[in-house]
Amino acid sequence: MKLIVKIPLVIGVVVLAASIGIGAISIHISSGVLERSILDGIGDGNKANAELLEAFVDGQLGVIGEIANSSEIRTLDWEIMRPALIQDIGRIGALDMAVISMEGISHYALEAVDVDVSDRGYFRRAIAGEKNAEVVFSRVIGRIVVVMAVPIFRDNHPGSPVIGALIARKDGGSTLSNLVTGLRNSHASAYSYLTDMNGTFIAHRNTDLVTSQFNPVQAAESDPSLRPLADLGLIPKQRLPVYCRKDRKGKQ
């Protein structure tokens, strides 16, 4: 082969190899940038969704707080409190409501039963003056519920002592799930779900996962295929972690 032919051929090969290399690097960089952009978008969406969910819960607790500190409830007279609570149960969409004494004995309005809940976290926080919500297994009806608890104050004066607590018990499978599944995200094929700090589902479009208290972190110990899902739940810094998950096959 003549030199005049070899030189352009060599140059062509070098240019082709360089182009392929640059192209591969560009694709790799672009993929990384795109992936980071998607993850950042999901993160921003999660933050907004968590704020929306927290606002919803705070709003619910605000309504229950108004009931707790009405004149009827502050009497701590069960004959007066119970009729008032029964009227409010349907209005706020609760399964039942109960007044809890400072000793931790809850008096339910509809079931008409008394239950010791002195070991429950929601009760302890309420008598400490904190409004709070917790997903628990109900000892009364034997299923997962959302308990919203608020303190009952003696009066409206600042620093007034807590004289008891009021709780509203709501369906655990649908209360948060109905809200969370309606949250928007940046991917048409994605859906949202909510876990507690331990990774247990407390809101999901498949409500069976909520009522069964499914925890992928624990389940992954015996089923390695669940490890990717379990890893998504290991984010302890958010108070109300809302996750968006792609669903390409339409499975739950």
C-alpha cells in the first residue's frame, strides 16, 4: 500500500477510535448527570410530599385538639363527654374516640370499653403536651389503626396543666394510604408509599401491606430479592419519609 494511502487510513482509524471513545465517555457522563437529575427530582418531590402529608396530619390533629379542649370534654364527666364524642366520631371520619385518664386508662365512646394504654407512645407524648399520630395494632379491634392523640388542658391559659388525653382511632389501611397514593411525582410510571422509621409500610396503594405491617427491611433477611426495596427504607433522617417507586410492570 502506498504511503499516500496509508496516512489517511491511519488518521481515519485514529479519528474513529477517538470518536468512539469520546462518545462512550459522553454517554457515561450524560447517564450519570441524567441519573443524578432524576434522583434529585425524586428527592425534591419527596420533600414536598412529606411537607404536604405533615400538613394533613397537623390539620387532623388540630381538629381533634379543638374537640379535646371543648367545655364538654374538659368536665372529665363521662356522662357528658360520651354523647359529645359520639357526635364527633362520624364528623371527623374516625372509627372511635376515647378519653384517656392521666393513669393511661382509655374510655371508648362507641365500644364502651376501658383499655390500659399507659405503655403506648402516643399516650405518653400526649400527656407531655404534644399532639401526635402513630400507626399501631389496636388491642380493642385487633387490627392496624392510625391513632391521633392530643392533650386535654385544664383551661386555655398558657402553661395550663394537662388533665388527660383524647384519641381518635382511624382505619390503618386507608387513612394515610388514600392521601399518599394521590401524591404527585415526576414519573408517570411511579407511585408513592410511606414507611415508618423502621421501614414498616404505613401507607401503600396495596393496603394489605399496611394491615399486615410488612417490613421489607426485615423480610429481606430471608428473601434477598427484597434488598433493593429494603434499601429504599433505610433513610432515618426524615420524620415522614415518602418514597416514589417506579412500577414498569404494573405490579404492586
